[in-house]
Amino acid sequence: MAAMENHIQKILFTEEQISQRVSELASQITLNFSSSTNNGGAPLLSSSSAPVVVGVATGAFLFLADLVRKINLPISVDFVRVESYGSGTVSSGKPKISCDLKIDVTGKHVILVEDIVDTGNTLACLFEHLISKGASSISVCTLFDKPSKRKVNVELVGEGKFYRGFECPDYFVVGYGLDFAEVYRNLPYVGILKPEMYS
Ligand code: 5GP
Ligand code: MG
Ligand code: MG
């Protein structure tokens, strides 16, 4: 890892911190979806009423992989791809769904898994899309949140819960799925690049 470490100015979230928080989020999800359908010893959540966990590609791939292994429910997993950033560090503000779900989410509880919520434009676009497909509720599980950059109030839209791993300071961060120009996704931690890496 020495070569890539030289590109990093500062680590903001370590592998251990991330792993601990991912476990906590998975426990909350497991608990919330078990208790809402499991009154007083009734049969456990069936696979038809279990949530569909939808990762927003590519950034959520590592978070989703770690999260779902710790969710103790008969979930299904799918991906959706949304383009908004291109290769820069400032959102274009007009996200587009460039690869749709394979699973039919009509009447299903959906949990959208995101790497980071910034302006909220990506989530707003996905909410609209999933509602039009007839999802019965939409929750969000994002590892990072930059509330200072929010333009759309996405916490209130989905009729589900909003799970948040960490509040992220207002820097452009890379690692654990998050890229700069498609690079650095494979870093096991999250940090800030040295300024010279942008040129
Ligand atoms: P939003 O649509 O909420 O403005 O942005 C959401 C998407 O922008 C995220 O899913 C992520 O792909 C990208 N993004 C936002 N902030 C950052 C950041 O600090 N680092 C990286 N690598 N991507 C970011
Ligand atoms: Mg993303
Ligand atoms: Mg990106």
C-alpha cells in the first residue's frame, strides 16, 4: 500500500472505525426490519417481505459488500448506476440513471445504499425513480453524509429511515469505494488527497 499512501494527505476515517460503524448500521437495519414484522414471536420476516438492498454503483460497492454480510435478514441485492460527477470534484447537479435495477421492486421495501450524500440530487433522482416503480418504502443507508452541502431535503422523502454512518467534513474524500477520476476506490480507509494529485 506504500505507493498509494503517498498520494494521501490525511486519513479521516480508518479501516477499524469504518468496520465498527458498518456493524452498527447493519444491526440497526436488522432490528428495524425484524421488529416491524415480528410481533410477539410471530414468524420471522419472509424473503418476500424482506427488503431489497440497492447499491448505488460504483461508489457503494465496498460498503454494500461489508454491510450486507452483517445484515441478518433474507434480503436481495441489486445495483443501480447514477452518473452525476464525471471525473471532477464538483457535482453536475443533474444526475442520470445510466443502469437500472434488475429486480422488480413493486410493493417492496427498498434500502438505498450510498457511499456519500452531498447535495442530495442523486438520492432525489433515485427516490423519484423508485416511487414510479412502486416501491412500498424507501430507506437510505449512507456511510457518509455532508449535510452542509445539502440542496434537497432527502431525509424526509422516502417514508423509510435514514441511516447515516458518519458526518463527513466538507472535503472531497477518497477511498473505501469513493473515487477521484475512478482511482483510489480500493483504499481500505477514507482520506483526502494531496493537492498535487488533482493536477
Ligand atoms: P449528490 O448527488 O448528493 O450531490 O452526490 C452524491 C454523489 O457524489 C455520491 O454518491 C458520490 O459519488 C459523489 N460525491 C459526493 N461527495 C464526494 C466526495 O467527497 N468524494 C467522492 N469521491 N465522491 C463524492
Ligand atoms: Mg454514490
Ligand atoms: Mg465518483
